[in-house]
Amino acid sequence: MTTQVAEANTPINPVEPFLRMDRMPHIWCPGCGIGTTVNCFARALTSSGYDLDKVAIVSGIGCTGRVAGYLNLDSFHTTHGRAIPFATGLKLANPELKVVVYSGDGDLIAIGGNHLIHAARRNIDITVVCVNNMLYGMTGGQVGPATPNTAIASTAPYGAFEQPFNLPFLADSCGAVYVARWTSYHVRQMTRAMREAMAKPGFSFIEIVAPCPTLYQRRNRLGDGLDAMKYYKQRSTRKDGASTRDVDIDFQGDIVVGKFIDRERPTFLQAMNHRFTERLGSRYTPYPTGLED
Ligand SMILES: Cc1ncc(C[n+]2csc(CCOP(=O)(O)OP(=O)(O)O)c2C)c(N)n1
Ligand code: SF4
Ligand SMILES: [Mg+2]
């Protein structure tokens, strides 16, 4: 009997301990790519060796914004667009924490775009995972700043006509020290990238192109989640080190994936300590950065 109970309590899936199983079933639609990214993130944590009491996850609002609520970590579900400033405060108040922002393209690049560019510029020591399903999923599939030109969205019935952001180029040009893009098809590469980004001091950014079958796929007559996986498999090309200028995503065009940027730059706190020590000498006690040996 005791053995049976022990067996019943043994998780079948190795990522289960990282999830709040009491909150299942999750809200995501069948075939949605967000769940795949969460599985990869949990796997990245499994192999990272981090003390999970020192890992915090911050999301904004949206279908992707629900991720924080499903992870068995210190989780913060903040207001729309404000995950990055919240994460910045958390990191500065407690530099020992590993802080990960996990949100959607609308949350991070539209309403929260200003925070993204400044956190990258300052090299705040956080990791940002952006699930790019190319529209505002949660609110009904409206056009957003990552919607490819000509793609149909609920507020763009004749096709989007605004120039979309190239997310890796945006993060790179603002100073991010680690920039990668994968799709939800690339589970191993995505997991590795998440692990690398969390280990990298400074502002790291991972874009994950993932399908929204309910709104984006359906309106654009692109099939279901599995069709999206086939498309990602067939039309993605890995180009590590590619210039981020050259990785725009066109509607149903090829998708360049890979690790584009991996550079060294002092984090915000390291730069502050350096400057203050230079000017004040022993009168200044360096602020903890979380990167001390
Ligand atoms: C201040 C404010 N404005 C607008 C909204 C409505 N809203 C909720 S989620 C969302 C967009 C989410 O899009 P994205 O971040 O791409 O997430 P997805 O649902 O696609 O994963 C919007 C506009 C809101 N909650 N708060
Ligand atoms: S609406 Fe789209 S993004 Fe939201 S859960 Fe459904 S498939 Fe995923
Ligand atoms: Mg979105």
C-alpha cells in the first residue's frame, strides 16, 4: 500500500514539479505554442541547478502572460506591459534573484516596448522570453507590432500594412548581450537558449515564434498547430551569428533562427559600482550585483 502511494506520487513527467498542478487544466487552446515553451523552460530549470527559491518569474497580461501563474516559482502576474519595470525593481532590490520575464509580443513590444528598450540599454541583469504569436491573442487577435505585413488580424481584415518590428534587431540595437530566436518546433535549441540566457549576466532576450491556431492560423487559413510545426520545420534556417538586421519575418516567409548575439558588457549594477568606486574610492561600498563569486 505504502509503495503504491509512493508510486502514485511520483511525477510521470519530469517537469511536473516545476508546474502548479493544482491550477491545471491551463487556459491555452489546443495546438497553442505557449505550452511547449513552458515545457522547455521547466526543462531548462531542471538542468540549471539553480536554487528555485532564488528564481522569480514575471509576466504581463495576455495568453503568454498566464505563464507565471502556472510555474511553481515565485511568480508575479503584473499589469499589461509592466513586467520589465517590475522585474527591474525585483532584481535591484534583491540582486541574488535570477529574474525571468515571460510574456507576449503585444505585452513586451507594444504597450511595454519602452521598458524593453531601456532595460536593454541599461543592461539590467534579467532574461526576457518573448513568445511571438504575431498578434494580441488574449483579446481576440488584434494586429500588433509583430504582425507581418499582409497577415490578416481581427483589426486588419485586409491585411496588416504597418512595418513590423524585427525583435532580435530591436533588442540587439538597444544593447542586449544575448539575443536568440527559435520557434516552438525547436524544443532542444529553445531549452538550451533559455539555460544560456539565464546564465548570462546582463539583459538577455529570446524570441520564440509560436502559433496561435485559434486566431492567427485560422484567420490566415494556415491550418492548425501541427501545420505550424511543419511550416517551422520546413521554412526555418539556422544562422548563428547572423546580423540581426537580416532576420525580419515576412508573412509565410523563411524564418531565420539561432543565437545571434552573445557579447560582454557590464551590467547596470556593475557599471554603477565601477563609476562610483572610480569617483568616491573607499568612501563607496559597492552595491551587491548578484554576480560576486
Ligand atoms: C492597460 C491595458 N490595455 C489593454 C489591455 C487588454 N489586453 C490584454 S492582453 C492584451 C494583448 C496581449 O497580447 P500579447 O502580449 O501578444 O499576448 P498573447 O495573448 O498574444 O500571448 C491586451 C491588449 C489590458 N489588459 N490592459
Ligand atoms: S488565443 Fe491563441 S495565443 Fe491564446 S491560448 Fe488560444 S491559441 Fe494560444
Ligand atoms: Mg501575442
